[in-house]
Amino acid sequence: MQRYPRNMIGYGPRIPNVQWPGAAKVAVQFVLNYEEGGENCVLHGDAASEAFLSDIAGAAQWQGQRHWNMESIYEYGARAGFWRLHRLFTGANIPVTIYGVATALARSPEQVEAMKTAGWEIASHGLKWVEHKDMPEEEERAAIADAIRLHTEVVGERPLGWYTGRCSANTVRLVAEEGGFDYISDTYDDDLPYWLEVGDRDQLIIPYTLEANDMRFATAPGYITGEQFFTYLKDAFDTLYAEGQAGSPKMLSIGLHCRLIGRPGKIAGLKRFIDYIQGLADVWTPRRIDIAHHWAESHPHIRSERPSQMDRETFVARFGGIFEHSAWIADRAFDLELGAAHDSPAGVHNALTRIFRAATPDERMGVLRAHPDLAGKLAAAKRLTAESTAEQASAGLDALTDQEHQDFTQLNNAYTQKHGFPFIIAVRDHTKATILENFKRRVNNDSDTEFAEACKQVERIARLRLEDML
């Protein structure tokens, strides 16, 4: 058995019926990352200076040294950038979510007070603004606990949202296991929140963004002017707004940093974007925690049986009859690399048909021969499987006239005698009349052509059965 841990399907074609407050067409959520004072610095006990997300071209860490220029750029974010952004958002009456690095918040009491006075959410951005990818699991778990402790001391209440940013493969699981977060945002994989099952906990995930994000001012390729930032945000918004008008509202996350967008030439583009969206009545600009509470109330998680998480016995018992009297197909499919993408009718069908297509000609012939005649003796004796009984009844094959019964009997005999297996057709795609038309036409085909067509019909029948089941 192989199980693929990544989720490559998400909502797929089954997008939830999202109804944002006020019938908003799109939820625009602004995040302000507060990292100044929590970055890599030998003053903070780190081995080297910071090198990430600044206006210093080609910045590199200075081992064992303070990087005065880098420190001053981060200081600009706390000293000037934050306050410029504070004036912008409070003036526009838009609440934001702060991703606050706990050690940075501890070094900025006046900014924290301003955040709280404005009614902003202060979520956790970890203990320090450092890489976590090489942290041993126990060390990262301890860092999460320390971040919550320090955050609670500094802010006055524990954080309910979490975003590490420079995370490890363990981060989301470890934060979920902590058990106290209404949402986690260390993913970039959707335009809507979703639920993640972590052990016994149903954890809400609110994906974040690295593209509608001012960090692109400090990366290549990236933004050069505020106008470029405005244009990108407007294009993203217009696309999602149109989807909302078409009945499928989404969420637009926008990531900001005090030391980046807080510069005069960059913030001008953000101002233009805020003016633009405030010219529309049906736009919701919540904090992230507001989205979390709305989603938990409107779209609570309901656990269901997932094929990729079944044991072999359950999987075979559930899907062994999808291909008529051929449970061996489900038994072999269980050993494929199944994952979340297979927890749907299309996914299970793909796994089962892979086994059917890879089977030997004799095995496939055995599957064909396991099917009953249409309106034949087994149907009359009520010895069909429940699936076959329902399928034949759906096309009226359980209520034939004497002439129709005679026609089917003659065709069944002729077809089986010529090709060596019964006539197979996905009856739910047809009426009684079109079934007869296909029967009369196909009985004259050569057997190789009919073998290929019968196999396609078997696969189609399986797909329809799975649609009913899942």
C-alpha cells in the first residue's frame, strides 16, 4: 500500500456555496507582517545577520557580525513604515490582521498598543523570524510554545491565528496539534479556506499568498513601482470579483511588510487599490479571524469515509462490486499510490480502471462474462446484483412487452454466440429504444471491436455506480 500525502484536488469542481457577509462578491483580507526586531541578528542570539526581504540587492548573511544597513532597514519598518500604514488603514476604516513575530512584538510596545486600539487582529508569526526547515521536531514544538507564551504576555491574550512563513514540513501539523488555533495560514494552495484533519483535530486552514504580496518588491522578478503593485492587485481583484458576480465568491489575501510597502513610493499603489475597492459596495474587508469564524459557522467540517484512508478489507468490501463480480480489481487498486485526489468518484474510478486496463486479456474477458444479459434469464429470476437490477430498471428493461422481450432474447443469443460474452452497455445513458438500436448495430461488429467497446462500457458503468455511491 502506498499513500500520497499531498492534496492535489482540493475542492475540485465541488466549490462550496460561499456566502460572505453582506452578500459580498469577494473578501479582501490585508495582512501586515510585523517582523522588525525578530529577524536574524547577533543581538538576538543568532549566528548571523538577516538577508531576507530587504531593499539591499544581493544581501547575504554576515556570520557573527551585525549588519548595520540591514538592521536600519528593518528599523525603518518599525519607526516609519508601520505608522504610515496605521494611518492608511485606520483612515480607510479597514481592519487588518497582524502576523506578529513574538520577539518583534515584545520590542515594540507602542506599536502593539496601536494595533489593539485599532481593533486589529494580532496573529502569531512565530517566536523569531528565522528559518525552521532544519529544526528538529521537538525544537520547533518548543519554539511554538514559546511564541504563544511570549505573545500572550505582550499582547494580553493568546493568538488564535498562526503563520510561520519560513516553515518546515512539520509546522502545520505541530501547530494543529497544539490545539488552540482557529486557523493556520502556512499554505498557498487555494482561494478559499478549507479543513484539514490532523489526528482527531479538524483544523481550519486559511491559505496565504506570496504573489499578491509586497515581498515582490524585494525579489526578482518583482515590482519596481507602486503602480505595478496596484495593477497586479487590481487584476487579481477584478478576476475574483467577476467570479463572485457569477455566483462563486472567493478570498483575496494581500501580504504587506512595514519596511517594504511602508516606503512612500510603494505605498502609493496600495492607496490606489484601497480607493478602488472602496468604490464598490459588495466587498468585504475582514480580519483573518473574522473569516475563520464565518467559515466555521457557515461551513463546519463533517468527517466522512475516505477511500484513500480505508484498510484493505473495507476498501474491497466497498468497491469490490463496482466491476461486476470482480472484487480482485479493488483488491489490486488498494495497492496503488492513492491520496486525497482519489477520495471522489473520479478518483476511485481512475484507480479501478487502471487495474482493469492493465489486466490480461483473459482477466478482462472474465469481467465481461461476469455481466448478465440485458433483460435475460437472471433478471427474470431476480438473480441480478442490486446494481444491475437498478440499472436495467432505469431504462425500463424490467417492464418489456412480449415483443420486446422476444427481441432482446434473440439479440442476446446472437451476440453471445458470435462474440463469446454478453452485450454490455451503460443503460443509464440510454432509453429502451436506443439500447435496442445499439444492440442491433453492434451485434454485426467484429469481436475485437466489440471487446474494446464492451470494455469502455464496463468502465462507464463503473463510473456511474461510483457517482451513486460517493
